[in-house]
Amino acid sequence: MTGENADLINRLAAATKSSRELDVEIALVEHPWLKDCPRNDVDGDPGWMTKHGRTYPSRYTEFVDSALELVPEGLLIAITIWLGTTIVRLRTGGILDPATKEWEASSKDTAIAIVIASLMAREGKP
């Protein structure tokens, strides 16, 4: 895997459970403006101080609904769970469309698989 988020994607692929530190890194990809805000961790829960108050990263690696926030708009999503592994496919068009681009990721954790496929799609490389 090469690209801007390659290191993050590789660490997500190796993850076996949710991680708040990975959530922080994902939030920085999703909201780059947070890099300019001071970190404000409270009792081990990460966050940033913004002009509107304290902001927390979504629990992207823990909850499927949070992970789905990362799926680029307009992409179709297929999720298959087979023998304890989740396979997520994101695609730009129909199965028979020759111009369709597809990104696939797998993990034992559904939310993590969605995050990986979403980050791959953001980089635009199938």
C-alpha cells in the first residue's frame, strides 16, 4: 500500500480491536483543521480544544455508524461477513460497468474494515 494514508491503513489492517489513538489519526485525516488545535485529553479520552469548545474524535474503529461517516459520498457499499471476517467493497458504479473502480478491505472487525476501504477510496487507487 502506498499513498498519503498508507501507514495508517497498514496499522488499521493489523489492528485486532478498536483504538482511540487510531480514531485520533482518522479524525485528523477527516478534519485536517484539527491539526491547528491544541490537544486536550481528559482522563485518557482524546480531544482538541476548538473555538467552540472541546471536540472529541468519533469512535470510527468501534462503531459501524461512525465508520460509515467516512465512506465518500456517492459510492456503493457491500458488506459481507463470512467465518468471522468482514469484507467491505466500495465501488463507483454497477458491477457490469467497465469504468467502475472498486476498493476492498477485510478485517475481523466490521468498523475497521469500513474505515480501511474508505481511506483507500479517498486516495482514489483501487
